[in-house]
Amino acid sequence: GGSFCPKHQEPLKLFCKDHETLICLVCDRSKEHEGHRVIPAEEAFQEYQIKVEDCLKAQKEQKEKIAAYERDTEQTVQEMLDHIEKVKKKVVAEFRELQLWLEGQEKLLLNEMEETEKDIMARKEKALAKHMEEVRSLDHLIQEIEEKHQQPASKLLQDIGSILKKFQAKETYENPVDLLLKPKWTIWDCSDIIPLLKNSMKKLRDTLESGLQLQEVNVTLDPVTADPDSLKISKDRKSITRLKRFVYNPTVLSCQMFSSGRHFWDVIVDSTGGWDVGVTSKPVNSNDDYGETRQWQISRWDRRYTAISPSERSEWVLTEMPTRIRISLNCEGGQVSFFDARTAALLHTFSDASLVGETLRPYFYLDQ
């Protein structure tokens, strides 16, 4: 019931390993298969069955890997979407809080101005009522004086002194300047807030416009900040090499300085040696290059990583050593973050960094 050779009509009892095909006895003696490795078909079946099984196993393993990748991708995507949703809610909450605060301040100012309007009208009504009463009193006095004026000379002159004293004209009304002085100052107070609001909003807009855009930094090293006996800086000022082991301070700073905005840069590091990367800050009013500084950095030493800041120190161990570190600096937000640039995995964040009013520079230390 076996197969037959289509060319010689003989049973296909042999297998040519060179051509990887079944052949008959006549084919084996032909020039076409001369010198080829020919084995019995049964032996070839057993040999290739093992190969097919190995191939099948490999394909199934590959399929399982793809399925695992799909599951991991699905999980990662879902985690990212969940994270985005949380970030969206936080953004909305922050803007809403700012909006509510601004609306509250607007309401307070408008209420104060409305109260001032009411005060002005109340003062006006009070003054008008007083003036009307004074006018009625004056009308009565005028009538009385006119009657006296019509009397005979002897009678008018008889009591002229007391008459003139009684009806002497007096300015009894209140001057409008004095009456409205207090609300005038209140109006000026409210008006004086307008330039404050304009400048405050301009600062807010400038801060948001500069801070909302994350800037990638092309970091170059500043040779002036390095000890020439400790470190060798490349010609393009992009990399450093340790020269001597026992030296005072194998550190270098970048030429770039930051005091506002959001910035990031990547640092290629040795996965086996020791190093520090981060930022260093110094008060703006300090002219001493060797004055007191503050640093936010992560260090690697003997497979251990340490996060160091003026207020924090923590250690951890990584199973996979990063070779590219991304440093993110948020000046107004007071935050310095470190990532594995290849995987975007967060290594550490300093979220309590007080950076306002200080100049910051990328900082590098090479142990060996």
C-alpha cells in the first residue's frame, strides 16, 4: 500500500537526505543521486519525525510567546489607559480648583464694589434728605425775614441787632467731597487691584506656556567645572573618562542652566561601574562656585542604587541594570524624576524639591 516512483513505477523504499525526498531503488542507482546520502525510508521516517516534533514544539512555544506578548501588551495598554484617565481627572481637578478660587476672588471683589455702590447711594439719599430739610427751614426763614423787611423803620431798627443775629446765613450742608471721601478710597482700592490681576495672570500664562511644553536638552559638559587630573572630557563635550582612581572630586557640570520650565535629558551610563547623575542647585545670589550646593541625584555602587537629596535617602536593587538614564526636571513643580530610558520605568522621583529661585545644572560623577 506504499507509494510508487512516478518515474520508474517502483516502491519508494529509500530516502535521499541531500534532496530530502523519497526515491526508489532505480533512482538510487541513477546519476541524479550518485554519491548522495541515501537511507531506508523507515529510518528516515523515525529521524524526521523527531525533527518534525521538535519543529512543532518550537512553533507551539513561539505561539505561546506571542500569546503571552499579546496578554502583556493588553495589560500594559490597559494600565496606561487607566493611568491616562487618572491624569485627566487630576488635570481637570487642578484647573477646576483654580477656576473655583478665581471665581471666589471675583465674587469677593464684586461684592465689595456692590456694597460700595449701596454705600454711595445711601450717603446720597441721606444727604438729599438733610438738604431738603434745610431748604424747608430756609424757606421758612426767608419768609420771616421778608415780613420783617416790610415793617416800618422805627420797628425794624428797634430790634435790628437781634434780628440779624437770629437770621444770619449759615452753611449747614455737608460738602460732597467730605461726604463721599470713604467710598472714593474704596473705589481706588478696587481699581488698584486691576494691574495686579493683569500682572498675575501674565505670570501664570507665562509659567504655564513655558512649563506645559517639555523641552529636550542637548547637554554639553563644562570643562571649567571639572578637575583635569580626575576626568577627561571628550572633544564634543558629551562624555567623560576617569583618569585617576584616587582623586579629590571626579565631577563635572553641564554648560546648561535652568531656573524655570520642564526639561529632560538622557545619560548613557556604565552598567557595571559606579556613578552619580542628577542636578545640583545653588542660590542665585551666590557668586562662589565652591559655595554650599544642594543635589538631587541617584547613585550606583556595587549593583545597588541610592536616591539622595537634601531631605531624603533611599536604596534599592535592580535585577536589570539600566544603561540609559532619563532625568526629568520640573522647576516650578519642584520635582526631579529618574527613568530607565529604554523601558520608561520610573526609578525614583523627588517630589519635595524646593527649586524656586535657584539655578540648576545637570551633574555627573564617575567613580571608575
